[in-house]
Amino acid sequence: MGNRHTSLKDLARELNVSISTVSRALRNHPDISPEMREKVKQLANLRKYSPNPLAMGLLKQETRMIGVIVPDLVTHFYASIISGIESLAKEKGYFILIASSNESAEKEKESIENLRKARVEGLLICLSQETTDTGHFENLLEQGIPLVFFDRVCLQGQIPTVTADNAEAAGKITRHFYEQGYRRIAFISGPEQLNISRERLAGYKAGLEACNLPVDPDLIERCNLSHDSARQAMSRLLKLPNPPDAVFGINDTVAFAVMKEIKEHGLRIPRDMGLVGFTDEFHATVVEPQLTSITHPTFEMGRKAAELFFDKIEKNAPPETIILQTKLVVRESSAKHSD
Amino acid sequence: MGNRHTSLKDLARELNVSISTVSRALRNHPDISPEMREKVKQLANLRKYSPNPLAMGLLKQETRMIGVIVPDLVTHFYASIISGIESLAKEKGYFILIASSNESAEKEKESIENLRKARVEGLLICLSQETTDTGHFENLLEQGIPLVFFDRVCLQGQIPTVTADNAEAAGKITRHFYEQGYRRIAFISGPEQLNISRERLAGYKAGLEACNLPVDPDLIERCNLSHDSARQAMSRLLKLPNPPDAVFGINDTVAFAVMKEIKEHGLRIPRDMGLVGFTDEFHATVVEPQLTSITHPTFEMGRKAAELFFDKIEKNAPPETIILQTKLVVRESSAKHSD
DNA sequence: TTCCGTTCCGCAAAGCTTTGCGCAAAGCTT
DNA sequence: AAGCTTTGCGCAAAGCTTTGCGGAACGGAA
């Protein structure tokens, strides 16, 4: 193979000194004479020595790996969050192990176990859509495993979390619709157990109230966040005797699916139907009409989540709840008055 | 902390037997009596014992980790490939460590070093756009580190690779344009050092020839695969005295950027300008008009790349070159005759 | 010359697992 | 009853690193 890395032992043998001497020389221990130190360092460079992280891990009882679990890997939203996590992890000399739950509570549990078996030092998790039982998280807590939730969270107060200001954002959207002249504003939400569903729904209702609009249960739809399910939800809205004139979707996927359904139904956006989504920068500008949306600070969300993790393991900081502010970026899909 | 995992030693102490007995009992070694085996297994279950991968790695000289380097993390294309890699890795009990080169040759090198330091057993790489020097890859080869390239490759023959059939795909696109009645077909390519640029360019030219169209150098543009650079390339094409009536972009990002530029220029797709991209399923249907495109089998590409890696480490298979067939999916953006 | 203090380095343990070998006790044969 | 095999388990090494402690050699001082 030749595949073997050079070890301290190799260097020691070649220099005819003991392993401890080599180790100390490389770490600038004062017990080692300057000449010896230089000799060792030179050879180490030549042989491209780098300490074996397995041995170090065993010794120090740390793996410098953290586990990240997201509902899926292929959505830009999560990819971007992961990117943020990775940026801080890299600075700290940590690697991240990524697993996807595929929105399944079962797979989420499985991934947690796998990552634990791999000896990650902590877990950063975005809940799967299905997750209702929080027992496995409480288990982790009891075992003292650092845990951070982002975007979709639970057990707030006990566990550090970072989310967007969902209620405020949903309120912004509703008021924006109102200002643009829309009066029957619908909301396509997600599963009730998700905090993002609940918070955005609450913000939506608060927004309606602020505008003196009634809350019409007919205008509140649910879907399971899949493309098809979102289209069906929109389809139901369109079949209403008194259909909405504006709708906002709870996330990227939903917004795009809704857009398609509206178009196929022969309605024009924004003239016949206003549309606003929750998404990150990238996708919103690709579609036509460009999507007015709440832009998530995804990269920052990831980075903050990582920060919370390191705060925990470095300073044993108490669980903090970070709420990131969002921006309503007005584009074409809600500009009723501009066309 | 309590954060410690139970070890064989813990089990051994609790059962008043030796560590080796515990180890053998768990591995069903015949030397151990059935009663002892059961007793050990029960306690192991109770204490949730799982072997320490660091210790195992040290012993067996394997980490069960593989490194993956992609040009970026946030593009659906790579995310989907990674998803494919992960699916096989998971089956084989391997974890993947993901790094992004950000299209920089420097960062690519850096990532390789980092992953090597982390003791990955092999590397699956999609070249950065900048990479011209292949020295560091040859180094890996000499050291006997399993290496697989996907999508953007080099050193073919020496290293296992999996790519799309780029030339054939580009030919298909060109002929499709011709059949739709387009006659001045432009191609926006990427950096010359990338095989995907060269192969698609070759296929483009061959396609023109097959249709008895001349190869006009004016119609061949290059960009650095960024959004802005692609738009500028398209802008140059539009300013030509004799501009194209169809264009195909070398990848997702380019295709979308081109689409925007065309629209902002006041041209209609597909009537005034045909457009075809190289992309995966997801994005093509989100934009309007829906994008005719060569769909990459991204997930499969990732999975195949992982297969080649395991072939190498399990059977020491010689470097294979896998070429995946693509599909031309005709949608709206090139349907000149249907509107 | 003897003793003490530096200076510089090696031994060994710990962290966890697997496995070849050795060893004791029990069971069997003659 | 003596000698053999089998059964069931423990010792120790190897894989790699760090670090407390012990120790040799050498210098200087008395």
C-alpha cells in the first residue's frame, strides 16, 4: 500500500531518539535542546508528518467532528445553512458529518444514532417534518451531548436554538399584501408540529388583525411541504366559492409549486393573484415573475448555530435562543399596483 | 460530563471478566460459552455499547471516512451528486467528509491536505474551475490514495472517472435546435482547462457539421461559470452585428443567467431566441419558460463515483471510465415551432 | 574528589479494540 | 489413576499520541 502515514515512531527510529523526544520537540517543549528540536522538525516536514487524529481523539477523548442533520440535502436552503456551519467549523478545526432525515422521524433517530456511534462531539439539527416525539433529544440532553437546533426547533429554553423571526416576517407579508390592495389573503402552512408553521400562522393572523381583515379559516391551508401536496393545497384554494386574491407559501418549495398551480389555472401573477414566499435569495430571482419573499439569512443561521455549539463546549454557555431578523424583498409577484 | 461512552473495559469490570472475553463474546467467538455470551450481550445492550471507531481505526488502520471535494456546496447539482455518494457510502458503513473548493485551485489543494490529515481513506473530487496543475493528484496516486473524479475530470486512464457523455449531449442539443428551425446557434462555454468545456464544445461543433451549419467563432463565448460572467457573455452575443437565434449554456448557472439577460434585452424565449441548458431536473421546471435541457443523472453520477471508489479499495480494480448517458428533455424554451 | 543542580531525554501509562498464544480446569480415554 | 484433549478464559501486543516522572550525564562548587 505505502498508504501509511508517518508516525512519531517512524521519525523516532530514523533519528535514533525516543518517541517522547520527537513529540516534545514538535510541541516546543523546553526540555528539548534547540538543535534536537530543529532536527526533528526538519525531518517531520520532510516526511510530511501530521499527528494521527484517531490517536489524539482516543487520548483526548475528542473527535473534532460535529454532526449535522437536515431534512434534505438537495435544497438550496439547507445547503446554504450547512455552508454557514462549515465555515465556522473549519475555523475551529472541526469537521462536520452530514446526514439527512428525508423529513422522516425514523431516519432522524437513525441518523442521530449513527452520528453518535461515529463519536461526534455534538449535533446541530433541523427537525424533520414528522418529528413529534422529542424523547431522543431529551436522551441526548441527559447524556450531556451538546445539541443545537436551527430553523425548525423544539424544547426551547432547554436547548440552544436559532430561528428566523417567523411571526414578525409573516406579519410583514400580510401587511404588505394589504398595502398592495389585496384583501383575501391566504396562507399555505405546513405540519402543525413545526414551530415554523405555528409561528408563521400566528404572524399571519396578527397581520390580518392589524389590517382589520377577518381571519377566514377557508383561507388557511396545510400541506406536507412537498411539491405535490402544495399544489393540491393551492388547487383547493382556487376552487373556493370565494377564492383568495393573494397567497403566501410557507417555504421555497411551496411557493414554487403554488406559482405553477396558479399559472396553470390561467391566472396572472401579480394581477389576479399575489404571491409571496419564504425563501433565500437565489431561487426567488430565477422564477418569473420574480418572487417577492422573505429572505432567510441562511448562511448566517448556520454560522450562528455553530457558534452556539462552540459556546456550549468551550464555555459551557447556557442555552440561548437566537432570533434572526428577516427582510421582505419586494419583487414582481406581489406588485399589484405597479402593473 | 457523563459524556463518555461505555467501553469494553467498563463491561468487563462490571461482569468481572477480562476485556478479551467481552470482545469475543460480542463477536460470537466460539471460545466463549453460550451463557457468557448472552450475559455479555445483554449488558452491552443495556449500556448501549458501541465499539469506539477511533480505537478500531487505529487498530485496523482504517477510518471508514471518505473525502468529497466539490466546487461549491450550494448548487443543487453538486448537492444531488453528494446525495448519491452518500447513499452508497451509508450502505457500506462509511461516512463522508465534504469540502468545497469554491472553484479555487488553492482551496482545492488545501482541502485535500485537510482531508488527508483527517485520514480519509480516499477522495472523490470534482475539479475546481481553476485547476490546471495536476501535480497534487499525481502525488496522491503515488502514495496509493484511492482517488475518483466525477463530472470535471483529469488524468483519465490513470484514475477512475465518471462523467456525462458531454460531446454526445452537446451534439443532441445542436441538432435539436436545427430541427426547430434555429440556424445561428451559439454556445457559451466555460474555462478551457475543464473537460466539460472541451467536450461540449467538440460536440457542439460536430453537431453543427452534421447539420451542415458553419462554425462561427463569433458564436462561441466563454465565461467563468459565474452568474455575472455568463450574463456578460450573453450580452456580447446580443451585441453582435449578426446575433444568434439560439444559445446553449454549459450549465445551470449559465443557463439561468443567460435567460435573464435575454429577457432584459426584451427578447422572447423561444420565439426570438432559443435556449437550452445543461442542468438537472429540478431547476429546469421552475423557471419560465421551462427550460429545455440535458438532464444530468446527478444522483447516479455520485453513486457511480462511490462505486468506483469501493471497487478500488475492495477489489483493487483498475481505473475505469464511466460515461453516463444523458437525456434531452424538450420543454418550452426551445419549442420554436409550437408557439 | 564529592556532592548538588541542570540539562536532556527515555519509560510507561492511558485512551480502546482485536487477536495470537498460553494456561488452567474439566472431561475423556485406556 | 494417569495422561490426553477440549473448553473457556486471560495476558499482552499493536495501532499512535501525550505527559508525569525518573534517570543519566555533565557542569560547577566546596
